[in-house]
Amino acid sequence: MFSIYANLFKEVFFITIQNKIALTINESAEYTNIGRNTLRNLIQWNKLSVLKVGNKILIRKEILDKFVLENQNNNLRNKHEVIAI
């Protein structure tokens, strides 16, 4: 029974993400399967461009898509290997 609700939640979450232009750190982590801390490091290293609204950080989906494609074979935990977008 729990798995039915979990699957439903994932579907609703995915549909919600599909309709957004920019995502929060948590949503970006879910969208890309890159961990939240790794995303925060990439932002701190200026490897990923973001939009800051107060304390909230938003990342455009098109930037995430391009970032993943450009860094396909790179170790994202090594800032010297990461290609900035």
C-alpha cells in the first residue's frame, strides 16, 4: 500500500517539476540525481549559475540539462574537472 502512495507522490512531483522553469536545490537534486551538497559545492565554486531570491537559490532547468551534458564523464566532486556553465 505504501508503494502505491510513494509512486503517486513521485508522479505528482515529476509533473510539478516539468511545469517549472527554475528549481530549488532540493528539486534540482531530485531532477538530476546529483546530491544537494554537491550542488551547493558546484554553486560555491561558481560552476553552476543560479538566481538568488533572498536566501532561496533557483537553478534554471535548461542550465541543469546543459551542465549534465557538458560534465557527463567528469567527477563533480573535483572542482578542477567540472566545466562551468
